[in-house]
Amino acid sequence: MAPITASREEFVSLFAWICCQRKSSKTNKTPPYKFVHVLKGVDIYPENLNSKKKFGADDKNEAKNKPVMPKSSLHLDLEKQDLNGNFPKTIPKIPSSSDLENFTPKLFPEREKDTISPESLKSTSSISSEEKQDKLGTLFFSIEYNFEKKAFMVNIKEARGLPAMDEQSMTSDPYIKMTILPEKKHKVKTRVLRKTLDPAFDETFTFYGIPYTQVQDLSLHFMILSFDRFSRDDIIGEVLFPLSGIELSEGRMLMNKEIIKKNVRKSSGRGELLISLCYQSTTNTLTVVVLKARHLPKADVSGLSDPYVKVNLYHAKKRISKKKTHVKKCTPNAVFNELFVFDIPCEGLEEISIEFLVLDSDRGSRNEIVGRLTLGASAEGTAGEHWKEICDYPRRQIAKWHALCDG
């Protein structure tokens, strides 16, 4: 029998065909992993991942009793995601006014040991039509302490009846910032929900390292805001909830609180700023020293601000330079003692002005302006007098206190 021979070209073709077959068989196999989209701030424990691969539900027994998952709860079906791991968008149902009036905490099924605070039941009492017009909505949340993990947990469930901050679409893009007072060490925020006045967040935030004996001394501060892509986010209102007298040993507690206007507490002015200025005519420079700030207003319900100062230099109403100080933590009376030197692009200070912005540092969102001060030739009061003195007496360092105005 004659031996089988093959040319070099045939071996190369056979090898290429085998490689293509192996590559195609690998691409057809299902990857051994699943992509799970985890929302920021949502706490996921392994025990919360059941056989149906979903999180955000309250209990397995409740899932069996409900054939259809309510849209207000957070539910991710891994089978419905596309190739990129994204989920199809769903439009939340907006309840009618009659549904809002009949709304009670019973809509949130919890475990049998869960309790409802008597204070939360009082907030669901009937109100007159005139009061409803001034209402900013209601915030629903739950609190719980996990003794095994030594963790304090807050679940921001939803808000109902928020006012419309966008006059054109008559809706809002709400989200919530939460801070644990009085130390302000823990700051978190929910995701933004687009175009809704009844946002259902259902996000759980877990704080470790808080002893149960210290929970009574804490307060929860919720700030409800509406996202604005082109300007500063609109503040809808706030909720302050002291934890004193709250007993969490029995399990999770459901709460609802009316949202009130921010800064309803009266404040004596916007505070004062001590500034030192010196104009060097020979080098054509302006030396600015931000010395101190005092009597700054309350930036939040804790009464503690984290102030810093932004310094903007303007020439003919155009900003040409900017500086800022360091942040001073938890004080309404800050000592900065920071020096900045600005080069003046023209001779003299006739077309020069300098702006001081005192801001409260906030990691969770855009920093809030506490007060503003502008010094220049057109300034009035002590600001105008200070500017005139540095022009009349160059090379002399002159310091003055100035009252801040609204930002």
C-alpha cells in the first residue's frame, strides 16, 4: 500500500482550518460569569443573594406571595440584561392624589419583629388643603442595628409628593444626601432619579464601627435635592431625625417624616471676614492675606461648617486669576492665615476688583456658598474704604473686618 503524502501547502491549510474551528467553538460558549450592576450606596450581603439572583427585596417569603415585583422596590433580573450588562429602562408609575392620601407605612412589608415609631404614625394624620400647598413632601426610611456585624443601617425607601423644581417639565430629578450628626464623619447620597415627584430609591447604607451605646447620641440629617445639569442643584428641603429615645433592639423600625424648608432657623447675618491687602506699585503686585472668619451661619442642622475661601481676581470684569485656602473642619470661626500674591496686568488698581467667596466644603455634592465679599473701586461701605486706603498708601499692609453678604 502506497504511503499517503501531502504537500506543505495542504498541511498549512489543514492547520488554519483546525484553528478556526477551535476559535469558533470557544466564542459560542457561555462565559462562566454574570455581570451584576451594583448601585452606589446599596449594601449587598451574601445572604441577601437568593437563588433568583436579585437584591433589594425584603424577604424570600414576601417574594413568593407576590407574583409581580412592585416597581417601587429595587429588582435586577440578570436574564434581562443586554450584551453590555445593562438593564432595560422602566418608567415608574406615578400614583394619583387619592393614593397619596391613603398611603401608610403598611406598604412596606417587613419582618414580623419590625416596629413602627409612634411619631411616624402622627405624621400620617389628615391635613387641610391650605397646609398641603406648603408641604414639600414626605420621606420614608427605615433604621436597623445589626448586632452581629456591629453595623448601623439606614434604608432610604422613597419620597412622596415632592414639589416640581423644573417649571417647564413640572417635575424634578431628586436625590438625597444623608449625614450622621454631630460629627459629620459619614456622608452618603443616593442615585438621581429622573423626572419624578415620587422617587423610589430603596437604597441601604451600612455604617460600621458605631457602637450601639452611641446610637442614642446621633441624629440623621437628610437633604433632599433636585439635580440640575447646568447650574447649582436645587434644594427641595431637609429632614432632621434625632435617634435619642429610639430602641433598635427589637429590629427594624419604619419611619416617615415631613420634609421642611432648609435654613428655617434664623441666623444673625452671614458672618465676617478679616482681610489684609497690600499694593506694591514698584512690582505691580497685590498681596492678599485671608486671616480669619467669624460668626459664620449654620451650614446644616449640626451648626458646624467646614469653611474655606476662594479668592478671584478680576480685570475689567473678567476673571484673570483664582486661589483658594485650605478647608477648616467643623468651625464657624476659622483661622486661615494664608497669603496670595497676584500680578496686576495694568498700572494702578482702577480696573481691578477682588472677590472672596466663603464656602462650606461638602464631599457629597457641590459646595454651598456661605457668604460673598467684593473689594474694588466701585465697592461701598468698609469694602470701598479699604480699597481706597491701599491705593492711597502703597507698600502698606492694611487689614479690616468685612461683613459678608448673601451668595
